[in-house]
Amino acid sequence: MPDTAYRTCPLCEATCGLELRIEGDRVTRIRGDRDNVFSGGFVCPKGTTLGRIHHDPDRLRRPRIRRPAGGWEEVSWEEAFAFIDRRFAEVVAAGGRQAVAVYLGNPNVHSLDNGLAVRPLVKAIGTPNVFSASTVDQMPKHVACGHMFGHPATIPVPDVDRTDHLLMLGANPVESNGSLATAPDWPGRLAALRERGGRLVVVDPRRTRTARLADEHVSIRPGTDAALLAAMIRHLLALGVPEAVRETSDGLGEVEAAVAGFTPEAVADFSGVPAATIRRLAEDLAGAERAVVYGRIGTHTVRFGTLCAWAVDVLNVITGNLDRPGGAMFPRPAHLPARRRVRPFETGRWRSRVRDLPEVMGELPVATLADEILTEGEGQVRALFVVGGNPALTNPDSARLVEALSGLDLMVSIDPYLNETSRLADVVLPPPSALERPHYDLAFTGLSIRNYAMFSPAVFPAEGPSEFDILVTLAAIASGAGSGHDPARLARADLEASVASAAAALGREVDDLRRELDRWDDPRLASLDLMLRTGPYGDGFGARPGGLSLATLAAAPHGVDLGPLEPRWEEAITTPNGRVQLAPPAIISDLPRLAAAMAAPVEDSLLLVGRRQLRTANSWLGNVEILVKGRQQCTLQIHPDDARRLGIGAGELAEVTSGVGRAAFPAEPTEDIRPGVVSLPYGWGHDLEGVELSVARRYPGGNVNLLTSTELLDPLSGNAVLNAVPVSVRPLPSV
Ligand SMILES: Nc1nc2c(c(=O)[nH]1)N[C@H]1C(S)=C(S)[C@@H](COP(=O)(O)OP(=O)(O)OC[C@H]3O[C@@H](n4cnc5c(=O)[nH]c(N)nc54)[C@H](O)[C@@H]3O)O[C@H]1N2
Ligand SMILES: Nc1nc2c(c(=O)[nH]1)N[C@H]1C(S)=C(S)[C@@H](COP(=O)(O)OP(=O)(O)OC[C@H]3O[C@@H](n4cnc5c(=O)[nH]c(N)nc54)[C@H](O)[C@@H]3O)O[C@H]1N2
Ligand code: SF4
Ligand SMILES: [Mo]
């Protein structure tokens, strides 16, 4: 008899519930869990492949060490950890803790293990050189929200299910399944919005699959959304804002003064969006009963990312749509205190050594990682821990980064695959697969368009140590305690402080709580139970009978619906005076830079933008054959007029050159892209020496990040500029 297991899909932010059929030690089928209270059976082509990833023969099961003579050797876990212990100590003895850097990739936010154990590891390493995928992604949103709402993780999400009007910029959730707005089944939710008479407007230089669902598609010149949004703000402020806005927010006057120069006429030339359209977009937004503005990758990974992120929420505030149903709302995750600890938000508490770039949220921009490795002098990075990331494909100017990674004294990759990055490591530590670990979503329940909680136990026992144990062991090594400790015991000890503070808050004996948590012999589960029971829906260890605990979640395999988002201004807004700050000085003082860009002559080079594709997940699902076979996906989209002018036919190789590098891709002429713009997907380029991905190597594609630069950043967030990159394109003569 096959067994059935239910889990949250960890492959993207939609967090769909999956139903797995298990026969012995095999996954024989995966489909959407129709009874899941949030996803209702929705699934995309990736979610059904978790079994293939689990069974993938290329997935590493044992650690590897690179031998001085060349080549890999499979070693025991003890040997791998002992090796790291020795080398780590040597690097720190020679260069101090600053000589060690950490790079945290995207899968960290999809794993309970990493959510619990990565921060302690970073702390134990004790280096200022912390890098993550956040600075090639959403860091601008954190900075804007930190300044406006008080905490960088206080990010409002579009209440898609109740809004009457959704203005979406630089996002394509029909293919990406959404980001910073967790919602399984975007296609269904957007269709429902239109069926109930609502309006969807999509701003994107490409007519994406999302744009095709929309009432209106506005084709914008890449990199100019901040100006478009500023002009909309200006127009609406001139028309007047609801009285309540003045009562709850500061800085309206400063905003008005700061956007004065962004007249729709001035912005029209820059953005390619006619002045009348800009006015109407603003008026439609303000005129809708319940409306929301939402921007994603195309508005964040650009030169004016923080200004875009700020302007999006200024519009939500001045149209009266912040923190109300159908507008931009604050989720209330079950594992976090309802009100976050209040500390004034600041950036630049330290700066990067080589380029003097400010720290943001404890991190430095990844765009300067190669500088820190390659530039000699005191504080030079000589060792790197890569945890669940593939910077050799995902970070800008990857050729230079690969050069940098190749010369390190110690590189440790915690990764299930020998891919473009881990092939350069000295030690590779493979974590168990997603099916071999319990899951509760620590990250995306905080970005979810409904309050929701779900726990999934491991489907299979792990072959090696859990990733939690790997990270805890590395933390012990980094703190100088050595590699021989029992990670479970260390983790239990770490939990003590939280248990003590929870007991104090509840007026209970520490021993009482400890006894209740002792039912979980797995420290991950004890931690999670503690968070849930002391969280906003928790049972308070008996104080609120019927409240949530890990036991109640474990008994609900289809998840627990905690209701639609509710207004929660008092809890969510943690600025010193409890009011939304519409005009944070740092952000306002960046507007002249935008005005200067607007005044500069429009360059006539082609602008490169990115795109995601339904069957990819960043850089790492290329080894799943059913996701990559068939029509070539890694193509250069180009408008037919541009293709004709350049003499490039469909399917012919086009060479793309930027200020940084060049790479060739087959051309895909399409009317769906704005003239003057070309688009490449990202996450491809697997045909590198040493990559052990047998399928991905047969469908390699090219790496767009050979073309992106580390020079230009969004200054407030340190985010890299991956969109609106000037390039030239020419036909590549076939040889
Ligand atoms: N040009 C361009 N570049 C981009 C983007 C873009 O739009 N355009 N997007 C950016 C964005 S938004 C992001 S998030 C980044 C992503 O950048 P990264 O995080 O660097 O890249 P991923 O492909 O997500 O890396 C996944 C890695 O983690 C491994 N992995 C998978 N599961 C696990 C696990 O459970 N544990 C561990 N330890 N490892 C695991 C995979 O094998 C793979 O090596 O890329 C950015 N780069
Ligand atoms: N299938 C799939 N799903 C994914 C991922 C994946 O790799 N594959 N990755 C996941 C991750 S880590 C993330 S962060 C999310 C990202 O989720 P999204 O942001 O929804 O994904 P993208 O496809 O990058 O969408 C960005 C859009 O911005 C447009 N764009 C580019 N430049 C500009 C500009 O200057 N202005 C405007 N208005 N638009 C512009 C592009 O044409 C593109 O359509 O997706 C997640 N989901
Ligand atoms: S949409 Fe995302 S979460 Fe849902 S099945 Fe696909 S990859 Fe998994
Ligand atoms: Mo991302």
C-alpha cells in the first residue's frame, strides 16, 4: 500500500501544499494537495519534481574534499569537519575573522533548518563580511520599509483576493508564482480579481503572461519606474489626499516638495509612458474603492531600487490603502511576536573595506564580494562559506567572481550539488534533500496574503546529518569549540535563553516549559514549538487553551488557515512615534540623482532586462530533465524591428556585449518586447568545467550575469543593478 505524505513545496515563495505518494523509499507521484487550506490543489510543473530531485543520482550524499594533487575525494563527515576546523583556524590566525566571508543563497529562506541555524553560524564566525542573495534581489524593499514603517522586515503585501485595483510593476507572478507576496495560484487569483469587476494593470517592458491577463499593459522603458511613480505621487498630492493620511503619517509636505520636478510631461520622455497615461494611472488608482500598488524584481534590481520601493508604498499610503482590506496589508505570522522588537532602523553601521559601501541589515552588497577577495591588504577575504547559493551564476560579473573564488585559501560549499559554484570549493557538505527534513515556513508566512500555518514532518529519514546539524557543527568550529561536539546538545543549550525569557514573559517556571518542550527530542521542533506557542495565535503553554502549538499543526496536514489579513497598524508600525514616515531623509535625498538621470540625454543603446520562466527555480533545477527538455528556453528576446535592423533571424546566434563581458544566445524575435529592449532569462550557463550535473550540462544555456556589472549599485540598499543594462547586439557568424 502506498503511503501519502503532505508537504509545503520549498521551491518558490508560493508555498503550495503538495500530496506525495510514497512506495517504499520511492516517491511515485506528486500532485497539488486539494485539501490544502491555502493552495487548494494548485501546483506548478516544478512542485511535482521534488521526488526527482530527491532521487537524482547526481545529488551528493557524502562530503567531498579537494585533494592538493587535484580531484575529489569522498570523506566521512568527521573528516570533512576536522579539515574545515584546521583550515579555518589557519585563515583566522593569519588574517583575523574579517578574512572569513559568508554567502547565503536563496534556499536558506525555504528551509526550517537554515532559518534556525544560519544566523547563529554567522554570529559565531564573527565577520563583517556577510553577503547574501538579498542584494541581488529585494534589499531595496527592506530599506524603504525599515525607514517608513520601523522594521526592514515589515513589508506590506497586496491583498490580491479583496482588492478592486492592482497596479503591478516589474513582476510576472504568472511565471514566478509571486515574490514578497506569498499566494499559491496567482493565475487563479488574478482571474478572480477581474471576474469580480476589478482591474489589473501591469507595467513591464515585456508583454508577459501576467500582462496578457491584465486589463492594461503599460510598456515602460526599463529603469524608469521610480520616475513614473514619483510623477503619480505628484499628481495625486496635487489633487488632495484623504484627511486620515495626515493624521497617521509624517512628511507629506516634504514628499510634495521633493517630487515637484517630476511632472508627468518631464517623466513621459524618460519613461516612454505618455503624460496622459501617467495621470490616468494615478487617478484610476486613487479612484478605486480598494486599490494597491505592488512592485517586484523589475523595480528593485535597478539603479533606483529603493526609490521605487519607497514610491510604491507612498502611493499605497496617500491613496488611503495601507493597512486596510483590499490594499497593502501586514501579515501576522504565527511564529513571531505580534510586535517586533523596536530598534531604530539604520544602515551603514560598518562599511566594506575596498569600496566603502554601507552595511544594510548586517550585510554588505554581494556586488563587492569579488573586490574583497581579490584586493590585497589587511582584512582581505581568504575563506568563504557558501550556504545554499550559486553566486557563480547568480551574482553580477560572474567571470570575475569565479576568478576570485578560485583563489581562496578555504572555500566551503554547503550544497547538494557539484555545480557552477561548489565545483570551486575545497570542501562540499551536502545537506539532505527537502524530503528528508521537517518544514515550517519561517520566511514566507511573514509575506503571505492570508495568515496561514503549516508543518510538514520529514518524509524520509536523512542519510547524513541534517543541515541544521551541519550548521550547528560549523558554528561550534567557528567559535573555537572544535568539531567533535554533539550538535543536538549544543542546540538544546542555545535554546535555554529563549525558554527562560518565554517563561519570564508568561510568569511560569522555566522547568515547566522545558518539560513541555522535552517531548520533542529534535531541537528544531522544540524551537519551533516554543515560537508557535508564544506567538500571536499560540496556546501560551496552556494560558490560551485552543491556541496553536506544534502538536496542533502536526495534526493538521493540510495546514491551518488563520484568516484573511487584518488591519494591525499598532502592532506593525514600529517607528519611534508610531507614525508612517513618508519622507525619510535618506530616501528623499536620493531623488536628485533620479532627477539628474532624467535630465541626461537618453542613450540609444539597447537595454537588457531579465526574466524568469515557469520551469526554472533560479539557477538550480536544470538537472531535472522534464523541466528543461523541449524548446530551447534560454533565448534572447528581441523586438522584430531590432532583429531586422541588426540582421538577426529567429534561432540565429546573437552576441550580446556589455561594459563587462559578452555572451551568445539564440535570438527569439517577438512583438512582446518593447523596441530597444532585449531580455535574457537567468540561472543558465551550466557547461562549465567540473560541473557534475549530467542533465543540466546537456541543456546549458548561457549565463546572463557575464554581462551584468558590479560597478553600478542602488546606493541606499547596495542592491546590484540587473535590469536596464546597456548592451549592444550583433549577429554571430556561424562557423
Ligand atoms: N541577472 C540576474 N541575476 C539574478 C536575478 C535576476 O533576476 N537576474 N535574481 C536574483 C535573485 S532574486 C536571487 S534570489 C538570486 C539567487 O541566487 P542564489 O541563491 O545564489 O542561487 P540559487 O540558484 O537560488 O542557489 C541555489 C543553490 O542552493 C542549492 N540548494 C538547493 N537546496 C538546498 C538546500 O536545502 N540546502 C542547501 N545548503 N543548498 C541547497 C542548489 O544546489 C544551488 O546551488 O539570484 C539573483 N540573480
Ligand atoms: N519559475 C520561477 N519562479 C521563481 C523564480 C525562478 O527563478 N523561476 N525565482 C524566485 C525568486 S528568487 C524571486 S525573487 C521571484 C521574482 O519574481 P518576479 O519579480 O515576479 O519575477 P521576474 O520574472 O524576475 O519578473 C520581473 C519582471 O520585471 C520586468 N522588468 C525588467 N526590468 C524592468 C523595469 O525596469 N521596469 C519594469 N516595470 N519591469 C521590468 C521583466 O520583464 C520581468 O517580467 O520569483 C521566484 N519564483
Ligand atoms: S508554484 Fe512554487 S511553491 Fe507552488 S508548486 Fe510551483 S514551485 Fe512549488
Ligand atoms: Mo529572489
